Amino acid sequence: MKLAACDLDGTIFFDGHMPADVPAAIARWRAAGNLAVVATGKSRYAMRRALQPFDIDFDYYLLCNGTVILDGEQRILYESHVPPQAVRAVYDRVHDTSGLDLYCTRLKGPDGYLVRNVAGVHNPIITDPVAVAPKVIEEEVFPLVAAWTPDNQELQREIAEWVTSRFDVGTAMNRNFFDITPPGHDKGFALTWLLDHLSLARGDVQVVTLGDGYNDLPMHALADVSLTFPWAHPAIQEACDVVVESAVDGLLRYSS
């Protein structure tokens, strides 16, 4: 059996659009008896919104950088949450920081924002978030919290050092985002959890991963074949086995 774990943004989904040949390629992959899995930083709401216009189905969904796992019917199999005390502390630390938005994903409903201090156009990855009142931080559950600091990696590093020195959390930097997850959670964790859930011995499944970002590296590290693309950062290309022209090219190349 083969399993393809595909990132969304920058892999098969580009600023609201999906190449026309992607749904057919995923369908062919699954028709051959293989599993097709989404592995994304998006929430359930954002994933559904992204994929709904397209005739495309997957067998499993690894969401929020590995903190929420759904089956093919999009029912929750696994969930974890960022410790609320960490969310509160990060909010208190950054709420008046210019050039920073602080987003929070949720299990139900649209993504939210706790801070929105970036002037002008907002990011294309988390679209139309709703305001979340800071007073409800301890009442809600957030699988992932993300600081967006466009063109300011130094601010990302500053926040990363601050939060990881105080809390046991998972972190990832990608596309001007600094993501905070529950400890030990990333796309590699979710992929390992799924293989265990399916009772698949590692030697009985060939894992192919497709992704262009730093948050894809944990799943690439577990793959039998890791694929990325010409537009990925050179460090991502160096970490992967093969650079392919597109996700469709990769799926066709490794489907048989």
C-alpha cells in the first residue's frame, strides 16, 4: 500500500485556486488502492472552505499542523489543544506589538484573531477570521495559535524564544507565521498517529510526502520518498529526496 500526505497551501492549493489536474490525480491515486491524506496547518473550517469548490476527496485529514485528525467523513479522530495559560501569556506579550497579527484556530466555526496590528492587506492563508475576545481565552480550545509577522523574521524569533523558554509547546515557522501547537505535535506526529491508528506496519506502507514549507519537514523526515517543488526554499529542497515540477507530477511518478 502507498500513502501520499499532501500539504495544501503551496502544494495543491494556491491563493484560493487549485490546478485543474489535481482532483483527477488524487482520484487516480486512490483508485489504485492508495491512501490520500491532507497534511496542513489549516483548521477544519478553513480546510473545508478551501476544498469545497473542487470535486476532491481524501481518506484522512491531518490539520492544524498535526493537532487535529479527521477521517474521510471529516469526523474527529484525535484532537489536542494549546495550553490556555500559554495562549494567555502570548496574548499579553504581543497584544500591543505593531506589525503582528495573532490568530487562533478552533474545532468548530471560523478561525479567529486575538490581535490584528498589521496595517493594510492581511494574509492570504487565514481569510476572513472573526474577532475573539481575550476574555474567553480560558473558555475556548485552540488547536493552533499563529503569530503572523510579515517580512519580520527577527520578531518571529523573538516570540519563539520567549514562549519556548516559558512553556512546553510545539512550534514551527513558515510563510511569515510562527505557529504554536500542543507539545510534541507536528505533521510528523500526526502521520505516525495515523499509521498506528490504521494498524499499518511501517514496512507495509510506502509513505510519499508532498510539501513546500518548513512545517512539512517533520513529515518529510518520516517518508520513504519526500517531494518538494522548485518554488520551495533551498533548505526545503535540500531536505527532500526529489524536487518535482508539481504535486500531480509527483503523484503520477510514484503511483505505480
